[in-house]
Amino acid sequence: MEKLIIARNIHKKLGDVNILKNIALEINSGEIIAIVGPSGAGKTTLLQILGTLSTPDSGSDVSLQIDKTNILNLKENELSEFRNQALGFIFQFHELLPEFNAIENVMIPAFIKGSPRKEAEKRATELLDQLGLSSRSSHKPNELSGGEQQRVAVARALMNNPKIIFADEPSGNLDSQTAEQLHQLFFDLRDQFGHTFVIVTHNQELAEKADRKIELIDGEIVL
């Protein structure tokens, strides 16, 4: 099985506090991984580093390889391009732009990539239809339910057909039924398209359903 993420000797310090300590992990293509642990354990920090939104502390033995790319050797513009094309992100509070409607929010990663508007609109329309939102494409975020907003966020994450989706407490702001539907959506997308999901969650049902749990306590992986 292809190893999509290989991380070695990942450390992160904030002031005098060690947020992450000597993290080493591998994630295979097509896996759904749940990162779990108590608040303050370093889960979001780890997700941000794996998702290239933050950098680990430097050291001679630190390494982060994603889809055969040595992330720590990329220049900032190269890293931004890699992130836009290879990775997708879902956050707890949707992070949709309120002035744009659903389909416009979904198209944003394609515009950043430089895709033609017609091509982006076709892809966004297909995604919204696939996620059961075709009738809501012209609605702005404040006209959508929490579950609908999060599905728009999922569509946006999928826009450039990334290999890896990073999700930080994606169901943390949803009721239990809507959360369960969102979790099932992740598995359906993986089964249909082969996406890899790395999810920080406090939701025990999702964690148990995942292919693998990575538990953090005080910045270290507990085996």
C-alpha cells in the first residue's frame, strides 16, 4: 500500500512548552485516520503541520514527506501551490465566505489554482449535486443549515481533487444526526474516489469507525 504521508522526528515548541515531541507516523493512501486525545494534547498542531499550514521546529533529523514530496524543502510559493492542488481542508466552523453563495465558495480553490471559470463552475456543480446540494447552490451561508454549510465546505475541500483531506473537528458544531451523516459521507467519498482523510475529532463514534486511531497525550503518540 502506498505511503502518502511519512513524518519523522516532528517537534513543536511554543515558548517553553513542548507542544509536540518526537512525532513519527505514516499514513497510507485511502486510509481514514482519527487523531484523538484530550484538549491541549497537540492534535490541531499536528494536523496543521501535516497539512503544511504550520512548520515543525527545525533539526537535522526532522522530515515530512507528502505524496513523495519533501515538504520542508519547498519554497513558500511552491508550498502554496502544492497545498492548493494536493490537499483539502475542512474546519469546525465551515469558514465559508459570507458574501459568496454556495457554488462560489466551492469554486474558490479552483480560482486560486487558475482554472477557467467555466471549468470550475462545472466541477463545483457536479460536487454540489453529488452532496445533495444542487438546489442550494445560489444560497449564501446564512441561508443554509449547519449541516448544509459543512457539506459546502466538504465540496470546497474536494474542488481540486486532492489526495488528502485534513479535517479539524468537522462535526464538532453539528447535532448528532447531522454529524453521523457527515461521517458517513467521508467513508463514502473514500470508498468511491480513494481520498485519504486525516481527522482531528473528539467524536468517539467517528474515532472507532476510522481505519486507525492516533492518540496524542502531552504532545506524544501513545501506542
